[in-house]
Amino acid sequence: MTDPKQPLHPKKIIMEISPELSTTYANLARIAHSPADIVLEFAHLLPGSQKAKVGTRVVMTPVSAKLLLKALNDNLARYENAFGEITMPKVNSLADNLFRPFLKPEADEGEE
């Protein structure tokens, strides 16, 4: 009989990665949901383009999505402990931050 106050420890899962597995780069994500599912679509938006190509769609249960959120928060906290705080962009979206028009640095005083 297990003690309900003791946390459950999941069994270690060995994940096999196929050599044919392709890696998808994403700089944009769209999230939608229904009562039963959370849908994550990952896309790549090219600079200057208005059209993003969705490369991967992941559908999961709300419980799985919440566990993913917890895992991401835990991993980001460890990342920031190792490498420093991740600063958030000041604009509304990652795509806006990545692909805003290039601004030339201002000349120092006395420089022409």
C-alpha cells in the first residue's frame, strides 16, 4: 500500500531517437485549445515575410500541456542559473523583436 502523502516517482523512460528524425527550427508558435486538447503549432517566419510556414504541430491533453509548462519553467530556471537572466523583448511578439527593421547605431558625439 502506498502512502498518499509520498510523491510518486515516475519510472525512468528511455527515449529512442531515430536517425531519420528531422529537426525543425521555430521562431514563432501558435497555441489553440478545445475542451479536450491543447494544440501547439511551431512555425518559421522569414524576415520581411508575412507568411510563416508551420513545420510541426503537437496535440496534447491539457494535463500533458501543464506538465510541459512545468518542465519548461524548471528548465528555464536552471538555464538562467547557469547562464544569466533571459531578457524579454520590449515589443509584442518574438517575430516583431527578431524581424524589426534594422536600425543603424547612433554616431558617438563628435563623430560625423
